[in-house]
Amino acid sequence: MERIALDANGHRFDAIAAGPADGELMLCLHGFPQFADAWTPILESLAALGYRAVAFDQRGYSPGARPTAVDQYRMPHLVGDVLAVADALGAERFHLVGHDWGGAVAWAVAGGHAERLRSLTVLSTPHSEALTAAIRSDPDQQARSAYMLLFRADEGVAETWLLADDAAKLRGVYQGKVAPEQVEAIVGRMQAPGALTATLNWYRAMADNPPVGSIIVPTLYIWGSDDQALGRTAALATARNVEGSYRFEALEDRSHWLPDECPETIIALLGDHLRSAPR
């Protein structure tokens, strides 16, 4: 596994990479609250298949890409980061996979820049229009999304809550599905000055995000039935927002933390999807 730095979109992003330099690029986007190394087992498997597999610490997570203004975390900036990172890696077209917030960014990249993608894979996160509709009409999703009100509160409110009592609430977010040593590493990085605020700014900026639109890229969407934040209504409704080839996989008794909880299953599904994607 290589550790690299990428200068893109006016920032410097920390990244990890594996696989041949001339392989098709597979770009992996992490969610909250995690970093690029959440993808390590999947990167290694993709590299073994001949892909150039890269995951980067996104805006707010990389110390060199940590603007202070909330509006710098709106979706157009996050999408711009992905495209600029792909450019820095020399990839005109690439495969994209995202989890949690990384999945939301991946949907937005596919919706606005289909010509750049060979394939799209999203873990956990439904299409934004499906999720918005569910939040408006589905009591179950409304209850699951209630935490967002806290995360979108003024700076300092969610930070204090998450980090109190030796970051007890932050540690609890992972439901025991993420390895303890990984949790400790994440907590340590989130306690750096400005780090947690920067990552929470994704939530504070979300009200101004533009619509994603329909998806025409070959798409695989994987969702766990025990996801504490994202319910079945939006997961099933996502199909209505995909016009291209689409495969939906519901993993029963699996949580939100799919890359950590069942990497072998994700790798198998992702491998099938990549083999079927047009070149």
C-alpha cells in the first residue's frame, strides 16, 4: 500500500493507493466519520484484479484540504475535488465507489459528469432525491435522520457532544462494527484542532446542495437492512433515479458499516459489477 499526496482543486489531499500504475483507476470515497484507510482491504483486492485503486482523505479530512468556511463544503466543491483528483492521477475516465457521505458525492459525480465514469458503486447511501423524499414522507426515515439536526447545529454543539467523556458518543457511532484499533485511530485524528468541525461542515452545508438528477452510468447499489441511518424506503426508491443499467443488493442483517463489516461480500459484488461494465 502506497501513501501519496495529491495536489488537486487548490488543496493537498492525503491518499493511499495500490495496484499497477497503468491499471484502470478505481477511486474510493469514504464517509463520516472515517478516512481513506477504511477501504484498505478492498483496495488490496482491487489491486490484485489489476486496477489502480486509490482512496483519499476528502475535504476536511486531509489537513491540507481543510477550509474553514461552511460553504466550502457544498457538494459542487466535493464533486470538484473528485474530478481534480482523477485528473491528478491521469485518468480521463474512472470507476467510482463511495460509502456514506462518499456515496452521496459519488451519486453527484455520476449525475453531473457521467462522461467521466466507467462505473458507479454506492454503499449504504441512497440517491439524494430518494432520501429527500423519504425524509419528507416516511416516519421511519424521519426518525433515522433526526441526528442530522444536531450535526447541523452551530459550530461547537455537535463537536462537544461527540467528544465528551473521552469521545464516548463518537466511539458509539460505529456500533462495534469497526475494529477497535481503527476506532482509536479515527478518534485521535478527529481530536486534532479543527478536524471534527471540518467534517461536520459537510452536514452544515447540505441544505444548499443542488439536485443530483438521473443516473445513466452502470450502477451497483449495496444497502444493509440493519443500517441505523438509512432505511428501506429510500433504498428501494433509488431505482427510480437510475436510467442506466442498475443492480440493487440488499444485505440482510448487515449494518451501515459495510466496508468494515463484510468486505469479502463487497469485493465479490464489486468484482461482478466491474466485469460487466462496458469498456
